[in-house]
Amino acid sequence: MFLQLKNTSDLIKVLDIQELINPNLDVVHGQDQEGQEEQEPDTFKKANLVFPSGESLPRCWIDANYRMAV
């Protein structure tokens, strides 16, 4: 799955979807899709990621207490 960094618009290939949908983790492992060569895996904060359309990640992927009323 590809996501986008908010501040740079770079595409990030998420390496483990389970990390992405786990609300108890605040980072995911991925590869920046910059340039023509395969980049080394790195960690990215979920708070800095959005879908390529610009839509935010679902709250249930980010907040373990998403069912609690605010």
C-alpha cells in the first residue's frame, strides 16, 4: 500500500499492513519511493502520513481508544 507524507508529498510504500492498522503502534516501516533505485526501509510516524488523495488515515488505525467519546 502506498501512502503520502503530509509535508513533502513523497510516496511511501508501507511494508507491513498489520503495523499500519494496529492502533497501538505510532510508526510504520516503509520505503520512500523517491528516485529510480530502491530505497532502504525506514520508519515513518503515522501522524505524518495520509492517503495519496490527501485524506487522513482512519482514526481506528491511529487511536487505540477511538471508541471513547471525546
